[in-house]
Amino acid sequence: MTDYNIKYTDYQQAFECVLTKFCDGLNCKPDILAESLKYSLQLGGKRIRPVLMLAVGDLLGLNRERLLNYALALELIHTYSLIHDDLPEMDNDDFRRGKPSNHKVFGTGNAILAGDGLLNTAYSILFSECFNGNDNVSAAKYICDCAGINGMIAGQSADLSQENSQNVDEEMLDFIYENKTAKLIMAAVVTPSILCGGKYYSELRAFSRDLGYLFQLTDDILDVEGSFEKLGKSIGKDGTEGKYTGIKLYGLDGCKIQADLLAERCVKILEGLDGDTDFLKGLAYFVRQRIY
Amino acid sequence: MTDYNIKYTDYQQAFECVLTKFCDGLNCKPDILAESLKYSLQLGGKRIRPVLMLAVGDLLGLNRERLLNYALALELIHTYSLIHDDLPEMDNDDFRRGKPSNHKVFGTGNAILAGDGLLNTAYSILFSECFNGNDNVSAAKYICDCAGINGMIAGQSADLSQENSQNVDEEMLDFIYENKTAKLIMAAVVTPSILCGGKYYSELRAFSRDLGYLFQLTDDILDVEGSFEKLGKSIGKDGTEGKYTGIKLYGLDGCKIQADLLAERCVKILEGLDGDTDFLKGLAYFVRQRIY
């Protein structure tokens, strides 16, 4: 394994420990509510947001313990967004990470409640952190606003509204990329900075915005070139369903050129920071080249 | 107008002012997202949770300004729960407050996002309050937990799971009443106590739990005896759809007897408190006798 892979696995395992403890301790009735929450949380996934948060925490010299609940809350928010996004009246995806989507297992009503439950629980965890002082409140509110009506929810709403529109407009595509995808990546990266009194705030914000765009661009590329086996979700859907994607605006080759530029920009920003940024640079390259 | 009505109107208008300001200042894209949020918030309603919160604040001598954002957040949470509850795969209600439900106007996908957006915005408002100290954090977390997977969402999940079950069991009915309905009423009443360092905490908690049960009992009674014109929503649905209601367990007359007992218990608890509790007693009688 490369150094990058060893570190990724270390961060991922640290997070999986916290998540397993959370799932084991999940105590709510009726059984189907607890089961439906755990089902989606335990489908696996790259855990890229928690990994990013812990890695940036290390770069800033932050005690990992201070970040674990923020990482957990953010992954709960990400998971709720996938459950609601997969619903028939949203993206209508029957598969997620190679397994049936939440609503295919538990039904649409229970899936709506599972999503609501994950979102609400994320904030209950973050309110507990707020007892530790105003930096903690600022970090919690930043995550909340990234997920909200001027963040991820705005991006999802725009994405839904633009389905089947004939013209793809760069401004609208930017809006969707920034809000639907980049905002939660930004939450992961900027949260440790806020907890460190704003250290490297503007650099990390710029880095995570570019990384978020890159993540969505490679998602669009994989929707054309990827395989169900690797991705664990339906592919080719965005094109056939008239979604607003980078492919429509820039073409496949244009998207790849843009993705290269974004990865380079990410690395350049990291080079301006003191400390060991090798892992974060590796992560930007991984996102550029990912096949899942 | 009676004293009770004058006071109710005063509290309601104070809250409507805050809500109007919030709606006017709502700045999010795309337009359909902002419109769908405002549509459901501005459908009217009794605003019983904000009214209760402000009235208990007066009883405890709390500055009203300290409560307005809590009242706003709670009404946003209540409104999100109605939007998601009205969805076809949940309660499937086409009408709310005499107007088409959110999903009938904006479609199911947008209604899911409107609900998510209201819930998320409620917590953004409450995180802002958390900068004001640990009592404020405790109050915010209390509201969050009342709305969560050991509160309202648990009640909705149980309600959904029990549809069409043949046997109505008292323990399950209690669970649904307490969580689906009483928890947000408790949030309204207990929040001012938490902000006053816990003054009358246990008495107010007991009062609001009984008032919440009473509210759901009269809801069940109105589903049999009420009219669409007064209620603004479909009636008789719970019976025909095999919902778990007090009517099935106790019969209509049994429910009325229980409702009388609950209203008396509410008044008795209030009589044990110092200060002017006439308005809150009046509110308990109003809930018992309500026709809308």
C-alpha cells in the first residue's frame, strides 16, 4: 500500500469506529425506524467527508477527538440527502452502493422518515457540541448552513427544477455544482479551521470548493464512463433523464480538461500552506482519477 | 372579546409579525424553493405552539425577545412535519388548512425539499441562539430532541407502521400520542422554563404532556365529528384508513370522558403554580372544546 492508502484507511477506520458505536447505541422505536437509519449508514461508501475532515484536522494540529462528532453529524447529513435524493419523485434510484435504496427496502414513507431522522439526529449531536463554546457553535452552524436552503437543499432544488430543460447554462450548472455537491465537501474541510480560530480559512475554503466541483465533474464523467459494478448505482441515468450535467455543457473531453485544471488548482492552494499536505494532494488526485 | 381571546390574538399577532419578517427576508434560490417554504408557512393556522411558548414566557417573567426565535424555529419544525405527513406515501392528504397541500401545488419532489428546508432552517436559527450561552443551547437541544427519533419522528414512524393493524393496543396508542403530537407541545412549554434555569420544569412538563394528549384526543374526536369547512382538511380519513386512534380503543364517548379528565388535570397542575395562569387554563379548555 502507498502512504496515501495507509492514511486513507487509517482515517476511514477511525471514522467507522465512531459510526459503529453510534449505530450500536441507536435506541429508538419502532424497530423499523432504527433499522432504516442503520441500513443506509452501514451501506459503506468512501466516507470521503469524514476522511477529509480528520485529515485537515491533522494538518491544523487539532485533537482528533474534537472532530469526531462533527464528522459523524456530517456523514448523517450526507446519508439523509442520499435517501431523499433516491426517492421515486426525486432522482428515482433503485440502487445505492450496489444495494437496494432505502425506499426499495423500507418503502417510501419510512425512507422519508429515515432521512428526516438522520438530519434531526445530526443536529442533536451538533447541539451537544455547542456546550463547548462559541467556536463549536460557529462550526455547527457552518455545517448546518452548508446543508441548508442556501446550500445543499438549494442545489437539489435547482437540480430538480432543471430536469429536462433544453439549454444548459453555465451559471446554473455552477450553482448546482457548488450547492448540491461542493457545500458538504466545504463543510468537511472548513469545520476544522473554524475550530482552530479560522486558521487557513480562506485557503481551505477555496481548496474545498474546487475539490467539490472536481468531485461532481468526475461524478458526471463516471455517469458516462463508469460501471454499475464499480459505482454500485445506476449509470447513464443523468443523460437519459435530461439532467443538467457538465457533459452537456463541455462534452466528455471538455469535462476531463476542466477536471485536470481543478485538481491542479487544489494542489496549488495546498502548496501555499505550511505543514504536510501530501495526503490532501493525494486525495485531490484520487478524486480526479476515481473509478468509483 | 373575552380576556382569553384578546390575549390569544395578542400572542398570535406577535408571532405573525416575526413570521412575516422571516418570510419577507427569505432569500434563497431557485424561486420554487422559497415559494414552497412560504406557501406552507403562510397557510395560517392557530399557531398554538408559538402562542403557548409566549404565554409560558409571560408566566415566568421572561423577556419576550428571548423567545421569538425559538417560537419561529418550532413553527418551522411543525410546518415541515405537516408537509411530509401530507405526502401520498404518508398520510396522503390533499388539503391542509382548506388549501391544497404543499405537494399538490409544487409536486412531491419539491414538497420533500420544502420540508427538509424548513427543518434545516429551524436549526440554523437555533444555532444562532446558541451563541448566547448554555441555557440557550439546552433549550435548542430540547426542541431538537422533541422533534427527533425519540420524539415526533418516532411517533410518525409508529403511526405509519400501525396503519391497518387490527388490534389497537393502549401502550402503542400512548406512544403515538406522546411522540407524534405531545412532544412538540412539550417543546413549546418547556423551552421557556429551560431559559429560566428550569423554573417549574417538572410541572410544566407534566402540564404540556397532558395538553398534548388532549390535543391529539380532540383531533381524533374532530376526525369523527368535525367538518371540512371548519378544519380545512379531510375528515373521517383516520377511521377508513385503519389508523390507530383513541376512537378505536375508547369509543367516541370514552374519548370525550378522557378529554375532560385531561383538561381538568391540566388546570389542576396550573393551580399549583404562582402567577397568573388564567390564560393557560383557558387554553386547555379551548383545546378540549375546539371545533377546528
